[in-house]
Amino acid sequence: IKNLSNGRFFYLTRNIIQIMNKIWETIKYEVQLRIDAEPSLKPYLTSLVTSQESFLSCVSSVLASKLNSNALSSQDIKRFVIEVYNECDWLEEALIKDLLFFKENDPACKYYSTPILFYKGYQGLATHRAANCLWKNERHTMALFFQNRASEVFGVDIHPAAKIAGAVMIDHATGVVIGETSEIESEVSIFQGV
């Protein structure tokens, strides 16, 4: 059972909760190995991953570090993204499924932490998931703001109304455009310019 900030509850199967917890622990372990290998990145990796309390907080921190602008600071973006992630109870599971699908289907992806930290396809999709939640909650202006920032920063343009199931991989991302009426099912890999 997960208590959301707005007081709603939702139930996840015991198996999904165990998988999510194991992946989060694995990500923190991998990032500690990265810190040991590259000590100069310790402040960066610590602030984005190892100091975070949860997987969603980690993803929100990474996105905030990339999407900040003169319009919204990194702190503001993180606050908005984590708030949105907590509003949409399906989102964490979708992000985990995306991560698992990347790890299982991209031969270059050796670690769970890699897409979160370095793959703009995963980061663009994670941004879309927040924008999609905002869109569904009639917060169209903020949803379009996130769509625009993801397009500028990650080179992937996904309309907030596009319906994308979990377990999707956008490899390399640059130039990918997914329109408003698009529907993408689970276990789909999208390659652009590869």
C-alpha cells in the first residue's frame, strides 16, 4: 500500500513492490560504484541519486537538473515533477517497466542507473509521463511547458495527450515526434537515426 500526498491509496501486488524496491537498491549500489570509479562526480551523483529517498525522487532530481530554465528553477521543477508523479498512481510502475525494458532490450545498457542518468530517450519518456499526468488533470499549460522543455533538452517531442503504456524504449531520442492522437502499447522499441 502506498499513501499518496493527496490522501488516496492504491495497491500494488507484493511482487511489483519487491521488484521496485530491489531495483531502487540496485540503482543506489551501481551509483556508488560509479562514484568509486569517478570520485570527481561524487557531488553530482550524490545529489541526484544516493541522497534521494526513493526511485521517484531520484528520477525527479535528474529531470530537474536537465529541464531547469530561466522560467523554472531546478528546485521548482523537482517539486512539480515529484508532486505529479505522486498524483498519478500508475506512473511509478510505468517508469520501472520502461527501465526494465531498456535494460533487457538495449545491448549498450549494462546498468539500471544508465538510462536514468544518461539516456535522453528514458529522460524524455519520464518527462512525458509527468506531462501526460498533468494533461489528464486539465493542467495543459504546465504539461505543454514540460513537453517543450523535453523537446529542447532531449530532442524528443511527445505531445502530453499521447498514450504510452509502460515498457517502452526510445533509443537515442533525437528527432522522435509522437503526436497527440498516438497510442503506443507495451514492449515497443522506437529507434531514430540509429
